[in-house]
Amino acid sequence: MKNSLNRTIPNNGFLPYMGAFERIKANQRLCIPEVVSTNVDKLRQSIDVLFDEIPIVNGMTLSFHHHLRNGDYVLNMVTEVIKKRNLKNITIAPSAIFPIHAPLVELIEKENITKIYTNYMNGPVADAVSKGKLKELLVMDSHGGRPRAIESGELSIDVAFIAVPASDAFGNGNGIYGKSACGALGYAIADVKYAKNKIVITDYLVDKLDYIEIDGKYIDYVVKVDTIGDAKGIISGTTKPTKDPVQLKIAKDTAKLIEDLGYIKDGMSFQTGAGGTSLAVAEEMKKRMLNKHIKGSFASGGITSFLVEMQHLGLFERLYDVQCFDLEAVESYKSNPNHIPMNSSKYGNPYEVDPIVNQLDIVILGATEIDTSFNVNVTTDSHGRIIGGSGGHSDTAAGAKLTVITTNLIKSRMPIIKRNVTTITTPGETVDCVVTERGIAINPKRVDLLEKVKNTSLNIVTIDELLEIAHNITGVPNDIKSSDNMIGVIKYRDGSVIDTLYQMKGD
Amino acid sequence: MRRSLLFIPSNSPAMLQNADIFAADAIIFDLEDAVAITEKDAARILLDQYLNKFSLNQTEVIIRINSIDSEFGFDDLNKIVSDQIDTIMLPKASKEDLYILNEYLTKIELNKLLNKKIQVIPIIELASSIINLKEIASAPRVNGLLLGAEDLSTDLEVVRTEQGIEIQYARSVVVMYAKAFKIDAIDTPYINTKDEVGLVKDAQFASSLGMNAKACIHPNQIEVVNTVFSPSLKDVDHAKKVMMAYEQAQKEGKGAFSVDGKMVDKPIIERAKLLIKKAEKWGV
């Protein structure tokens, strides 16, 4: 079966992508009832005993959040019990998977774990899946699509393991206290509300908390362990703006573009990621906002120390935080009343009344590949190896008034602009501008933007011209063929399938 | 007319690939100090391939060759001189070297049937170059003088300082001879590539002495240098006002006239013309 982007998708029970907004406009929000716990005595000695008590058996679906990112120990703890008990056909649904989760590979190979739902994966597990080792299809949702899938019952979770840095015995908890404090816990909230069984795993059990993000009324069990992870592992990308001259040029041109398009104004809202180029864009935006005495309304997403600093300078009234990207952001979240948590549904669920992504004026995003229809790949490399995933990419692109992709035109001798991307993560109809070191392409459907840049000094080119410039330097690379073996699907935020993942050839 | 001249090592494919994206007025492809002796031939071949493949459009292409009394200087010229380049930068320049270079370039131009005359920028980095500035600045093909303060300091046996007192005479005298012979006075690079504030101060000081351009050793320096050596909007507006008043005075047959209460004479008109020309060239 083909979807509207002419990508082949599996026939068995998947909905084809029809356009960025068609299904959302046509459908109503579906919500299964929230699952409130009736347990009173919740403390248990170990994760292991709960496998007997619940019980956790072959074929179940277990979920996890990724707020401890590459410092998370909880998924591996549960993996160890699955291995010990030799459970089979387990589905796991972590909101993201990192290199630290390498122990999963053995369980995938031995078919203890046969299915995975996630929003982002890199490292050994991603490599194993890319090589076709997962028995069933990998399902990759976006950060906004995941809570939609959970609340609608599409992703039915038997047991949610919630790593919580500080908890009381009733399961009330937060991410701001304890040795593993990682900040906001926004990705866990849908699991907490809708999973059939919920287990808080904590390493800091207290009598009482003055701030509650995880509501104990939903929690069935609390297990105290020595440590849930290494909070230093939450650091995402780099914490300083790039000094690379090419990326700095891209960042400066991006900020100039945004200014020339008239988006730097009082009340503006803004999102960008971690990583050197993203932070360099934020740095340039900061300069321009300070020069013009601009006060924005909010910055959102994963929050970095850089955005915290901008808020402290008065450049934004509020920060909306779904996860903290560094420990300075955790500290700010703890002490600053205008540093506000948002759960992943409020962040990007397309069926929320007014998700934060829809309130965004500007979002700056990256790309592994982008094609001449402005479709963006942030899921695989050009060989089809899984190296990431949407996260909030497709959610923010769909919601923001101005979506800007920043990328080097050429990386490691390969052009980033393609005729067709290997994998579509974000549809081109939601992407407005592509900024490279050799020119800026604006999506022709944004006639309004093209009109505004007419008399500026910006180097505006078409996306086809960018492709030609790249090919003049690199030559035209041969297409890399993948195998015909489907290994996964990329779900768009509305639940439809935007693209299919194939096993890498030769693996 | 130049403001910024960016040094790029000729043995780095990644840097060559992006040489033209930073808005430098000129790129100096370096075959001398940036390239180890063991890589001279490889750098020369790579640069030649690059120049034949890439179009640098309006950006001036300058090649810093090895000195012509080294074993590499003439090989550099034989390989690299073509219609793809504009200018040869000659290190440790002397009047004798410039004479030899001129003769040799003439031969190459004839042999290769070039469609252009290659220009020369001597680097003033020896005390002997300073005392021979008149001959150097007036030598054939020379259209700019680059002060090389690091080597000059070594020659003078002085320590290079942030303030640059030790090179103040050299800066001034380079400006004097450059202006006397209507060629570019190009200031020495600022070597602390991480200190933008220091770069601004250094460039502004050089500009105040009369330098009209500055060499850059990192792409991140170009924006500052272009800004400092471009006319300000205020100066451009004033120059336009002077030229309008001048045209009006011409129509009315007046010899003397004033702008904003100040008398305008020929040097002010000439300066206004040059400033407007620069502003047009650089899109101020």
C-alpha cells in the first residue's frame, strides 16, 4: 500500500499518511479511561517480586520514559529480570533508547523482546534493529504521537516502569530532588495515567514532597533501588554554541532570516534543540532580541542552560519544559516559578485543544537529509541505519508558524540535499525554510515568506539549486539500496504511517 | 579595494571546499607557512585541482607562494599561475625579488596565453623591506602592501604585544607608502582568534591609522573586519549630501559651498566619491 507521499507501507492494519492535517481535522480525540490505583500499601522490596505479584508474563507490553537519557539504569534493571525469567514475546515501549541500553540487544536476539515502540533510538539497540534482528516491526512515534497512541488505547501498556528521582511511599513524586534529579518528567505522564499497572522506581524515598509532578493516585507500587541512574547522563549534545565557522555562518544567516521575516518581535515564542548549531542560533537570536529590546512570551521543548540564561535576561517570560537537557536546566526548573513543566501530550499531542507546539512562532530543527520536496529525515542515515527519530521534530514542524531547518549542505563528502530522502520523518508541507552555508531555500508554498525576503541581502535560492550546488561539489552519489525486508514503520503524529524502515543491505 | 583577506591552508580539502562562503573580499590560498615542507607538492596539486574545478565568482584569488629564494617558490608559480588566479602574495619581499617575480610572471603569462595580468602583494615583514618601501610600493604589478607583524617582530627582536606599540611605526609607514602610490594598505592579522573584542579594537586602531583592509586567519574574523573597514551608514549619508551639494554648486556656478555649516573643498569631495564607491561595492 502507498501513502500520499508515495511511500510503501505495510498492509497489515496500518493507516496510510494522507497529509499533515487531514486525519486530525477529520477525527475526534479518543481517550480510554484513566486507570486510578486502588492499592494502599504500595512499597515493595524489588522489581523481581512484582513480576510475580502483578504478574508480568510472556507477551506483555512494558513502558519506560527516557528522562535520564544515556544515564538511565531502570530499563536495564527490568531487562535483567526478563532475562532471568526468560520471558518471551515481550513488547517494550520506552520513549527513547540510548547506547546505555545495549543489554537489550541480547534479549532481542533471543526473542525475549520481540517488539519495540519508541520515539528515538541510537546506539547498539538501533544497530541491532537496523540489521533486522527484531522479530516484529519497530514502531516509531513522535513525542506528541506517543501520548496520543497511549490515551487512545492504540498503544496498550500492561506495566509502566516510572523512574522517579524523588518519591513518597504513596507514589507521589518529582524529578527535582535526590541524587538522580533529572528535572521535568513530561514524557511519563501518559504512561502514568493510562497504563494498566504503574510502578515507581526511585532511589530517594521521602516522607513528604513539597512539589508533585507524578500523582500517586495513579501509582500501584513503589520500589526503592540503590540508584535509578546517573543524572549527568541526561546532558544532550553539547552545552555551548558551536565555534565551527561553517555552522556559525548558518546560525547567523538563520537569525538574520528570522529577523528579516519579521518574527523577532515582542511576544514571540521560540524552540530550538541542544547541539552546537542550535545553540549558536539561540546566541544570535539573543543578540538581536537584546539589541531590539524584545521580550518574548516563551521558549519551549527540551530546556538547556542557554534558554535558562535567556529567560533570566528577560528575553522570555516563561520556559515550557518537557525534559531538561542539562543540570543547570534542572536547577532552574527546581527554583524558577516561570520554568513550567509540560507533559508530552500538552507539548505535542495533535488532539490537545491548544498544544504548545501550535503556539510556537519559530522552531529551529536539524536534518540528516532533506529532499527537494522539503521532506526531512532525522531517523536514519543514508544507508538506512537508524540513528535517531522524530522526537518532537514532526510535532513542532506541524505546529510552529515558521519551521526552519539548519544544516550543512555537505557532510563528510555527502550532500544533505537529496532528490528523495532515505526515510521521511517530517513531511515537507510542514517545513518552511532550509538554511545552509551556500544559500537559503524557502518552500514555494510559503509565498508570503518569499515576498518578505525579496529585498533583503539574504542568499535565497531554490531547493533544486541547492541540490545542484551540492552535486557540483560532490558529484552525484549513487543511490544506496536497502533490502526489501521491512523492519519498522515511522508513524506520523496522527497515527498514520509516513514511511517504512527497511533492513540495511548486507546485514 | 579590499577590506578582508582570508588565509586558507592549501593542503586542507575541507577548508578549501568552504573557502568562498564567508564573504571575504579576497582569499589567500597559502602554500607557504601553513604547509609543511613534506606536503608542498601535494598542496600545490590540490590547490590547482581546486581552482580548476571551483568558481569563486567575485572573490579575489590570491596565492601566497613560498619565497622565491626557497626551493619551492618557482615551482609554485609554474603550477599555479593561470587565469583562475588574480594575485601573487610574496613573502619577505625585497625590491630584487619583486623585479625577478615581475619578469617571471611576464614569461608565464606569455607562455600560458593568460587573459589577465597577475597582480602582486608583497608582505612587509623584514626591517629591510620597511626601509625599501618606496621601491617595493612602486614596483610593477604591486597593488597592495601587507604588513606581516609576526615575522617583522622577530626581525626587530621585539616581543609582539596586544597593544602593538612595537609595530606602530611599521603600520604608519606602510600606510604612507601605500597611500602615496594609491594601493591598498593591508594590516597584519590579529592572531588571537577567540578574542572578538580584541579584534575589534585592533582593527579600529589600524583603520584609524589609514589601513583600509586587514588579513584574517580565521573565518570568524571576517564579519568584524568587513564591518570596521566598510564606511558607516552615517558616513555614507554625509558623503551623499556632499555630492548633492557639489552638483548643485556646479549647476549654480559656485566655486565654494558648505554642508552642515562646514566648507567643502576638493579633498572632501574626493573622499566622498571614494566612500560612495566603496559603499556601492560592498552594499552598505
